Amino acid sequence: MVSGSELRARIIDSLRSQGFSFDADGSLRPAPSDKDELRALHASARAAAIERARPGLQRHEERLLRYFAEGSEIEPTAIRPRLYEIQANSEEELLFRYARLHWSIPVSAGYGRRLRFLVFDESNGKVMGLFGLGDPVFALKPRDTWIGWTRADRRQRIKYMMDAFLVGAVPPYSMLLCGKFIAMLLVSEEVREAFSRKYGGSNSLISDQRFDGQLALVTTASALGRSSVYNRLTWDGRRLLTSVGYSSGSGDFHFSNGIYKDLLAYARTHLEPSAKNPQWGNGWRNRREVVRRSLRNLGLSPDLVYHGVRREIFVAPLASNTREFLRGESQHLHPFQLTMDTLFDRFRERWLLPRAERDERYRAFSRQSLRLWSPIP
């Protein structure tokens, strides 16, 4: 294991090589707002994620690529979506893991409870997009202000919420604005029912209370600053996803290029974990705790977690009384009951067919452009 002084020097060199600079007090200067520059900041962490995935996925790449459509294989008027909930250790799980590596920023695998989905086009058997839901962070000011709940409400009712850590279409469907359709599925009846099937009747690890399986709200965040995908998604004049503000610009993606592994090893050797509840075990509660405490012990500012890349926060209610329910003012949800087929019909007429008519660049797409590694001989 590297020494503390070596690790400190590596952290500084790593941040500078990613394009970050430092203020006089040792904190990071605000990140740029240009999307190309933001992608460049994420490039190192994304490359590291692809390299970490190589041992498990490279030998499958040739087969997995065949799930992606050639542009010539898509007929926009014939597209028929099918939602597939991913099961562990399946072919679809491999495909999900492979597809998420093509995002322009490194994508989390989600935390705690998880639901993962692929969306296929039944007209040709190819994958259109994917999304994943995981446990939300406990405190998120824009979200919490929108709900208007107390800390006690949040502690009791955050279990009725999930966060979409990954949402989007894959090429060439992304060229037909199908990312908007994937985002619309966050409020679908199929997702609400899948959540209820998986988690209804279970006991909370911390509170040991039985859960009724109602899903009231899904949150998500833009990948790079202000979103052009989630905006203007409406149903009967109501926004399906509502922007509630921006994140504080903190996290650990800039330590995901191999540095986090060293920080974790350092923390396990030199620091005591501080889990507050014995049912969480004796380890570290989250990555943020590992990074902040290790940085401080290394003589660096723990505020290096504030990278300045602010993401737009969206809330997607699944019921007409979502906020009242989360505040404890209503005991039963009144779901919107929007099915995938109903949502697709709206998307098809509003975005898909008009886009296909005016822009045919999708037809030239080759799935070989998605290849991440050289073929194994």
C-alpha cells in the first residue's frame, strides 16, 4: 500500500491531470459550465470504469454488440417498446452493465434497494435504452424543499422514494429522442408495480418495520448541468418531471479513476469507521465518508469533494397527492396509472415520428462504433 505522503501527492496530481485547479485555500476552483469541458473532466473516471469492467465484459462484447441496432434496422413507425426487469446473473444484466459504460460520464451502480430495466424494441429485438433505480440520498435540499417535509417526516417516509441513477436511450435510438421516452417510463404503472412486487411486505433493515410497497416519487439528476432531455415532458398540461433546482456540486467521481481504491485502503488501515447504527455493520456507511475523512487525515481539505459540477435535480411524482403523502398528511396514494403503452403513444406522436421525418442521420449508425475493446483472438 502506498504511504500517506505518496497518496497525498497522487491525489493532487490526479486532480490536476483531470483539469481541476486549486484556489489559495486548497479547495477546487469552480468547474466549467461548458458541456464539452464537463465531459473532459469526467474522461479520466470514465476510462477507469471501462478498464475495471474489462475482465468481466470484454469476452462478451462481440455477442453484446449484437443487441444494438444498426441504423438500417430501425423503422420508426414500427417501433414497439417492451420493458424488461433485470434479474441478477442474467444475460440482460451483462447487457445493462455493458450499455452503461457508453454514457459520457461514469455511472453509479446504485445503492441499497435497486430496480434495473432494459427497454427493447419488439420490432427488431434490439435494445432501445435502460434505466436504474436505487435508494435516494437522505438529504437533498432542492427535493426536500419541494416536498416541504420535516426531518421526522423524511426519516419515516423516504422509503417511499427511489432515485434514478441512470436514465437514457442508446444509439441509434437516442438520435430519435428516445431518451425522453425512457425518462417518461419513470412514472409508469409498470415501474410502480415492479417496486411493489419486489419490496412490498419486506422489513426495513434499520427500522424493522413492515413496508407496504407504495412508490410515491422518483428523483433524478441531469448528467451535465441543465437538462435538455427531462424538460418539457408533460401529460395533460402537467409536467411529468419537474426541475426543483441544482445539486451543490459535490461527490466523488473525480476520485473514481483508481484513487478511491487507495483512499479506502488507507481509511481501513488508519481510521475508525463511524457507522451510527449497529445494524449497518462495522464498515463505512458511504463513499463520501471514506473520502472526506481520508483527505483530512492526509492534510488535504475534505472540501475537495466539492468539484463544482452542479446537476439539475428533477422530481417525478407517481401520484396526484405525492407531496401530501410524503409529508404524512395522506395515508394512501392516488396513482396516475400511466401505462408504458399510453406513454409511448404520446411520445411517438409528439417526438419520435417528427424527429424521424426531419433528421435521418440515425440510418447511418453502425453498432461497431460502440466497441470498447479490441476483439479477443
